[in-house]
Amino acid sequence: MATSFHPFRSEGDRAAFHSFYAERARDWPQPSESRFVNTPSGQTFVRVSGPAAAPPLVLLAGARGTSLMWAPHVAALSRCHRVYALDIITDIGLSTPRRDFKTPDDHLRWLDEVFGVLEPDRPLDLMGISYGGWLSALYAFRFPHRVRKAVLLAPGGAVHRMSLAFCLRVAMLCLPVPGPRRADRPGALQRILRWMFGDTFRCGEAGRAHIDWLAGQIDAGRFYARSWMMWPTVLSDAEWGRFSVPALLLVGENEKIYSARKVKKRMDRVAPAVRTEIVPGAGHDLTFVKRDLVVEKVLAFLDEPVPGAVAVAETVEAAARG
């Protein structure tokens, strides 16, 4: 059970969130084990699925997603992988920090602690979406010896700065809304989600139900008194040039947080270890509207042989020479 350190507004809010979370956890489709991993940074909640001897694959969710956002994908991913889906320790969920998180390095130290408990003796595959994609990119860059391959799904940072349109909409949700306008916050959230996940909204009843699910996840932040989440940073051209972990970057052609075309152009130019592909007919919602295609691409990439360390180093060195 999560400790009392978790920063809820009150014990009543804590109980309400745990009830909300438990209700949504019933939709997890795959037999799984729930674990709390204790490290100096805190207590991390992990959902574990798949054969114990299979290659390890860690999943990092997007902001407000929790491990539950991987429910539509875990059955396919866990057939041939030992899947660890984490609740990010600075976000909503059952993970509980024991200290302040002030820098990206604080997050990377936390991840390294958890990975050292989950898989101390072998490198792992790491896949993250949005905020989790940012963390995955930073971790793979900083600890390449711990990561066999990385999959970055619409990473919410690392690859490009956020668009002004996206930043303004996030600010609208974060700023206090005075007086009677506060009652319109649910409507404002729906409008922003329909803008950001336009392809999902056009999927009819299923798409609208998914947007309602996302809205519920975001609104669950109301139970919390504080958050340690931070605005994602962007890796420089030189850093991407030194990025040595084989990686697959998937970005939807209709992405709103940045230009998919600009991201691909940049990554093809500066990141020799990263294979960047644009997914048609999707935006930041590529794992929903193109779920089967994304899973197919991810599994095919993970199944490919890993280039030898010498070959990777030579590729990165050749790119650095221009």
C-alpha cells in the first residue's frame, strides 16, 4: 500500500483517488503482478506482465496517464517480453516520492534505482510516450549501458521545443480561473483534448470515450496538493550526435505539440542512432488511432538484432565528422 508521504490535499482526497484508480485498474486485460519497488528516491508502483525469462521492456506513460494507459497494448507487448509498466513517481498514481524532484537528473536517478531492482543483471528495452518519451530519451542518453533499445512515441520533449499553440493551451489549464468561469474548466479541457487528439475525436463513439478517459485522468490531478513534474527539456544537436542507443522514434503526421516534419528533418540530420518515422493519420494520439500499426512497428524494431557496439560507435563518430 502507498505510504502517507504522497502529496494529496487531504486524507479524503487520497481515499477518493485510490478509489478512482482501483476502478480504472479493473480494465487491465492481462494477468499481472503488482509490485512496489523501494529505493532511496521513493516507492515506485510497477505492473508486471509476461514471461519472467523474456527480454525486459519498461513502459513509461505520458503525463497523467499512469501505468493504466498501456492497457490496450500490454497483451501484445507481453507475449514475448517481460513488461514493466511504471507509475511515474512525480505524477498521479501509486508511486510515492521520498524527496523533492527539481531537475531532470533527479528523475534519471530515480529510474536508475528502479531499473537496478527490476533488472540488475541485464540491459532492458525502454519505451515511453509523451512525457515518458522525454524521460526515456534522457535516460538512454545518460545510461546507454543499461538500455538495449529505446522506443520514443511522440516524445514530449528531447527532440524539439513545444509549439506556442500547445504551450498556451497548457497554460490555460494550469492558471487559476476566478469566479464563475471556473465552472467551465471541464468544457475547456474537452476543447483542448479535441484539438490535441483530433484524429481520436473523429473515431466516433470509441474516440469520444477515449477522450473522456483522458479527461478523467487529467482531472484526477485535483486530488493532489503539489506535483514534481517539470517542463521537458530538449537535447542539443551535439547530444543527439552522441546518442548511441538504437532507437525508434514514431511521431504522428498531425502532431500538435511540434511539427512532425521538422522533428524528422532534425533527427535525420543530427541523430544517427535514431530511426524516425512519421505515422500517417494520427497525431499525439498515434497509440490509439494507429494502435495495431504502432505495436507492429515497435515489436519488429525490438526483434531486430542489435548492431555491435563497434558499429554503433563508428556510425556516431562518422556523423560527428559530418
